[in-house]
Amino acid sequence: MTKSLKALCVLFFALIMLPGCAGAKHAQLVTDFTADFNADYRGQKLSGSLTYNRQGRMNLHLSSPETLNGLSVGYSDGELHLSKDGLQCTADEAYLPSPSLPAELKNVLDAICREQENGRLSLSDGKAEIGSWELVSDEKGYLVSLENSSGKIEFEDAAAL
């Protein structure tokens, strides 16, 4: 009887301790943020800054390559806003091709917000999958990178809005 009691105690102790051995917990993702980014997307290297909020408003300002320096792409309430060198254009956001970096970035950030709001976003050691994208976040909940077969986007100097 003593051996079975000891075995039961060991099993009970192991069950209590196992949840403590799970991966590190990370904060919820910060979904209202601004950050600089570097992207290698569909063979093109891009860099700039990004501002996004959970209402789906996004502003992307490109600084490289040189041919795109100064291009701003904004999404707000279903409208796309493009501007460069004083020229501005507004259209329905459906006009931007879906495989473009701004469109894919907006779609994955919107999906992250939806999944988090519905309680379906599960981070394991700061990593999660959203559709075809793998995201990595830091311990404060800021995105560090997004990656899929089209490329990788790395974020730095992130700050909450």
C-alpha cells in the first residue's frame, strides 16, 4: 500500500508541475502600434515605417528602394490613399492587388486583431500562425517578424499608439 501511495503522490506532483514547464507566456499582442520595418518580399527589399490600429487603419511609408522613397499607402474605412511627391489618389481598397506588400500586411494584421479579439490567437514562446503567416513577437507583445512563402517582414523600434 505504501508503494502505491508513493507512486500516486509522484504522479500527482508531476501533474501539478507540468503546466509550469510549458513555454514562456507572452503578453497579448499590441495591435495599435507604430514601427519601422525591413521586408524581403517577393524578391524585393523594402523598408519604411508602419502605423496600424485595430480599427483597420494603416499607414505605410516607404523609404527604400529609392524609386519608392516617399510613397505613402494608407487604408481607412475601406478606402485606399496613395501619395508621393505631392500627388494623391484615393480609391476603393480593392484596387490594390492582393499580392502586394501593403495589401497582404493589412490583411494579416486585420486577421491578428480578429483572432485576438475572439480569443483564438494562441502564442507559444511568442510565436503563432495566422493563415499562411508565421508571426514572432517579443515578451512585451510587439511584433518582431511576419513570414510566409512570399517573404519576411521584420519590425523594430515598435511603440504603442
